[in-house]
Amino acid sequence: MANVTYEVTGMTCDHCVNAVKGELSQLEGVEAVEVELDSGRVSVTSAEPLDTDTIRSAVERAGYELRV
């Protein structure tokens, strides 16, 4: 099991949180996603470590940017 925290920029409301959470939750192997709107932190728990580019693509599909 892997738990990694990322920073996502551009989120301003609950709709933003739901969009990011929805895209990340659809990734294969993802078991849980927690999003903190105030800090922009997104924690992803998955069965195996996920490639950062995979995370970045999902965040971008939601309309936001992954900060590395």
C-alpha cells in the first residue's frame, strides 16, 4: 500500500475538490483520495505506487495543476 501527498493549485471551492477527487478515484489501484481545500494537499492511497505523470494527467483532466 502506498500513500502519497501532492499539492494541487487552482482549487477554490467544493466543486474543485469533487472534480479532483473524482478523477483521481478513477485511476486503477486507487483506494482512497483525501483533498484539503485550504492547503491544496491531496493524499492518494493506492495498492501500488502510482507514477507522478499519471497523477498529473488526472489532475489536469479535472482542470487543475499538480505542483511538484
